[in-house]
Amino acid sequence: MTIRVLLADDQTLLRGTLRLLLDNSPGYEVVGEASDGDEALALVRAHAPDVVLMDIEMPRADGLRATRSIREDPSLDDVKILVLTTFETEQYVAEAMLSGANGFIGKGTDPPELLAAVDTVARGDMTLSAAAALALMQRFREQQYTPLPTTPGRLAELTPREREMVTLAAKGLSNDGIAQDLQLSRHTVKTHINRAMAKLGVSERAQLVVIAYEFGLVRPGGHPPAR
């Protein structure tokens, strides 16, 4: 199946580089290019791409405003948004995810990792770079956007495999990345993640990042605590 991608970035050279990468990679089709958020929204409505590669800092409407506008349109529910930006800051990561983005990665991402991220969000999974995952955790901790109901008792309800899944998710791995790391099927990983979220009383994968850091499953720097 071909993944139809829309590029939204105000840098012509970068859009050209991304188009070259996607056009020369089997299974992808670039359906349009936008240089600002308003143009991105218009092209999304015209072409209904599978994935939008969305920059944040653009003239007129920025990527965050465009993301919110897409999410407010019920006819665009199937469009996935992968934020691709130079700035993996706490504010940008938190605002992007709260606006409805499906993933967040930096422009320094290697081409194979970028393609993997596009694949991940196209399937409906969430993906965060390791830097974005840490920034999101710090933002939630400092601003306390959503109080977490998790207690150490709930964390103890997780099986060893579920704890392992939560730890890897908090380090920024997608379901595919976890599956490859543990040599499991993607379906098995998704099942364990969903069960862990249910036990912890959360509905957003991003909150797993917060829990993992708050309760010591992962330490700053992305490394799990010593056993």
C-alpha cells in the first residue's frame, strides 16, 4: 500500500530533499507541498493525505495552528500528522501532542528513521523521538497538565513484560521498534501496551512517558534504572 504524504515546511530546499527521499523510496507518494499552515490546511482538504509532515515555525499560520484546524475537521479524522521540526523543546512537543499530532521528531533524524516514523503514524501508532519523549515528560511534570491517577500500587499490577513495554515506549520507541527490539509481533506489543494503559488508568500513550519517569522505570538520559 502506498502512503500518501503532504509536505508542509517553509524551507524550499528541505521540501525538495524530503520529496527526493520519498519519491525514491518504494511505497510513498508526495501529493503536495505547502509553505505555510494555511496552505497546508487547504491542501489537506483537497488531497486528504495519509500523513502530513508538518513543520512548526512557518509564516501566516504555523504548524500548531494548522494541526488544530485539521483535528477540528471531522472529515479529516483519518489524516495523521507527524511534526518534523528543528526545535524539540518542551513547549513545542507538549503543544504539538495536545493539538493532536500523532508524532514528533527532529529534522536531524536519519532518513531510515524518518521513513519508519511515517510508517508508524500512518498505521495509527504514535511515535516520539527520544529527545521529544524526555521533553514531554518534563513539560507534564512542571505544568501538570493532566493529573495522573497512577499509584505505585497500580504500577505493581503490571506484568514484567508490560513494565518492559512501558519502559521502551517512554524511551521513544514505536510499537515496531519495541517489536524489533524484543523480537515480538507488533500485535503482541500493541496488546501489552493497551493492557498496561488500562491498568495504569491512562488513555494517552504520552502519559506512559510521564509515569515511566515519575516512578523510576526510566531515568533522565533515556536509560532504565539498574536492576
